[in-house]
Amino acid sequence: MTLPRPLPGDLAHPFSPRGLADPYPAYRWLRANDPVHFDVTSRMWLLTRHADCVLALRDPRFSAALGQRERVRQDDLPPSMLTTDPPEHQRLRSPGALLMGPAAVRGLAGGIADEVDALLAGLAGRAEIDATADIGEPFATGVLACLFGLPPADLPAFADLARRTSVNLDPLAGPQAASAGRTAMGELTAFLDARADRAAAIAGAASGDVPASPFGRLAADGRLSRAEMLGIASLAVVGGWKPLAEMVGNALHRLLPRPEAVEIVRGDGEAAVLAVDELLRLESPIPFTVRVTTQAVTLDGGTIPAGSRVLALISAANRDPDVFDRPDDLVVTRSPNPHLAFGAGTHLCLGAPLVRHAGAALLRGLLTGYPGLHAVGSPPVWSRSLVPRRLERFTLAP
Ligand code: HEM
């Protein structure tokens, strides 16, 4: 085995505080010089080329079940679709589409439009707006409330649970935070459990004053055990709420300094959807995902032994010049855009149709309703959180 190559001394490790602020120089160096890199700090293999990341996400020799198992929740729920490999994975994913698939999203268009309108109305008259606290988080809460059919009275408790469980995403979370995250996970499951029967009853009724929610359709489906069904529902909250909330600040940070791009996004719905993809390509809230090799795998840049932990560095792949023209620039009209911000292959993000639809609705609404929206105060800094990648204190003025 060849010895691991260290990063040149002037390049910050991408997971160090300095590297988190700007991981792209290190990713660029790795992609060009050591694309199959053994990182002595994390003891993981780092893949930075688009083609290698796609392979790791699609090839069954890279197991998601083994990769995610180290971070599996320590609650009573069975493995989720994110922590299983085929064929078990498909058994969980098919019913999961009832909650998050394209058909569910089509049925929610009106509800999401109402959520966006209410959120924008609430910003009127504000001198300063925090991108995450005032836009991203209420937006994510409103969108997921549509999925789960939650009444307004449930929203504060739901948002609190979603915020507290999201720590489960971050592999850098310390033991105390991780333990609090696991406790919150149990509370979230109980919260959803208490609402599932009513949601299923509404979905089962032939007609009713209250429309069926996607959660109700999932709860009434019957293909899964109750615990499996709740596992899918809670995965949507943990995997969806925070990344959706943080996508907003990340996107506005890149978009607002570019008036010509803002104009395009404001222009029409399809342009806004393309822009959501491009903004996710440039600053993905989920910068990597982990797999474990079930056997030795030889790639162009080296051989990864069996049983190795491998990070598919989505954020590096998304700027691979072999795939993307002007990889570091925002090109809001980019199409096709084969970015990996939603992953690829078997575990491709099931929430992607929802993110595209809701993200485009929010961006258009925001930029139309507040045409002068701009950043104020000191430039925002990137948080030390690895997952999701997010900004701290990004303040806007209307
Ligand atoms: C901007 C927001 C989001 C981003 C960047 C994102 C990204 C991702 C990525 C990269 C994966 C693949 C993980 C892997 O392969 O290991 C994934 C999986 C998943 N996401 Fe998302 N996600 C977002 C929002 C959502 C939302 C809102 C939901 C649900 C409402 C959701 C539900 C899921 C589920 C269920 C999976 C697992 C799919 C499977 O294992 O088959 N995501 N997401």
C-alpha cells in the first residue's frame, strides 16, 4: 500500500475550523493530486472526483448500511431506509414515497404557496431579518407541517423537536450534544406516533372537511410495521428540516450579490427550480455522505481496502471541472446540472422534489415581494457544524 499523501502545509484540512470556512482549495488540490485520499486525521478515505463519488453512491460494494450504522439512532426504531442496503432498502423506500414523492408534492402545492405567503407577510416592516431564524427555519417548519398535516397549534413543539433532533446529522457533535439529540429523537417519535392514527383516519375517510396529508397516507398504508413507518417519518424530519432551513441562507448568500441572477430567478418558476439546483451545487447543506466498502475497490487513483470508511465528498464533486464548466461560478441557468447535492443512486434524496418545488416558491416569492433584499452588517461566517454546512448570523434588510 502506498503511504498517504499529506495535504500541502498551506492548505487547511477541510474539516478544521479554517477549512470549514473555505474547504474548496483543499478539495481542488485533492481532486487534482490525490483523488482517492486516505485522511490520517479522520481515518477515512476521501473521494473528491465526481466520477468516483457517483461510483461510491451507486456501486453495491459501498454499503450505506455499514456506513451509516455508526451514527444510527439509539432509540427503539428499526433501521431506516438510509441505514439499509438493497433489497431491504426498497421495501422501506416504496412506502416512503407516499410521504415525500412527486405525487405527494403535487398535492401540497397550494399549502406550500400559502405557507410562503404567510412567511413573507410576517417579514413586512422588519428592519433586519436573520436568514435562518426568520426565513429558513419557519419555512422548513411550514413545509414539513404540510407533509404531516399539522395544525398551527402543533408548530412550536414540532419546530423545537426538529431543531433538537437535527444535531443527529452532525458527526462533529460532542457526546453531550449527541446524547441530547438521541433523547430528542425519542420525543419526536412519540410526537409523530400520537398524531399518526388521526392522520390515517383522515386519509382513510372517503371525503372529509380536512384534506388527507401525505403522512396520513403513509400511516394508513399498512405495508410497514408501525415502528418502520415512524422511522420513515422521523427520518424525513431529521434529514429534511435543518438542511431545508439552512439551504435558504446558503442560497441567498450566493444569489443576492448577483442582480442579474436575481432577475432570472424572479422571472419564472422553471428558472427558479434550475437556480435551486445550481445554488445547492455550489453550497450544499449536506457536504458528504459515508459508505463502508464490503470488498477491496480499485479506482483510478488507488485501491481502497475492504472494510474502509469512505466519504463521498459531494461538495468537492460538485465543483469538478471535468463535469462542470466554470465550476466555482454561480450559473443559475445551468442545465443539465448533474450535481450530487441530493446524493445519487439508491439513496438519492427522497425529499428532492419537495426541496426543488418549495425552494423555488420561496426564492421567487422573497425576491418578488422584497426586491431590495440585501445583506447587512459584517459578512456572515461559516459555522463549525460539518453537517449541515451553514452560515452563522446572516443578516438581511428588506
Ligand atoms: C436542501 C435540502 C436537502 C438536501 C441537501 C438533502 C440531501 C440528501 C442527500 C445527499 C441524501 C443522500 C444521503 C446518502 O446517500 O447517504 C439524502 C437522502 C434522503 N433525504 Fe434529503 N436532503 C434535503 C432535504 C430533504 C427533505 C426536505 C426530506 C424529506 C422531507 C429529505 C428526505 C430524505 C430521505 C428520506 C433520504 C434517504 C433516502 C434513501 O435512503 O433512500 N431530504 N438527502
